[in-house]
Amino acid sequence: MSRSAEIETRLREAFAPAELDVRNDSGRHAGHAGDDGSGESHFHVRMRAPALAGMSRVARHRAVHAALGAELTTAIHALSLDLDG
């Protein structure tokens, strides 16, 4: 399973979002620091989920990182998050 698919699966299971877009931005960072050559090192996530409502920005980010798990978040060099409840 690709990292994009894994990110999407874990976030759907954890938050049942109303909107979820996982974009692989790795191609835009080819040859830059953090590019491991896999083509799966830089991601942007836009998610709207009622489960995030009422959480601070930091709490939302922590919840997403927890849902993705340490193994996946450490395998990714950059994860940009646009989150709302």
C-alpha cells in the first residue's frame, strides 16, 4: 500500500471525515533535503472532521499524528496539515 493510501485509510478510520484530501507533494521536493528517492516523502492533508471540532490547532495536529502512528510519521519527511472540525 502506498503511503498516501495508508494515510487516507488511517485518517478515515480514526476520524470519519466529511472531507479528506491527501496530496503527495514529493515530486515538488525531488533532490531537496528529506527526499529519500521513494517519491513518498512529502504530503499535504486537508481534512474536515466533526471529531476535531472544539480542539485547538495543536490538539488537532497531535490527534492526526497519533492516528497515523509513529512508524508512518517518522517515515515521512514533511506533513503539511490543513485541519478543521
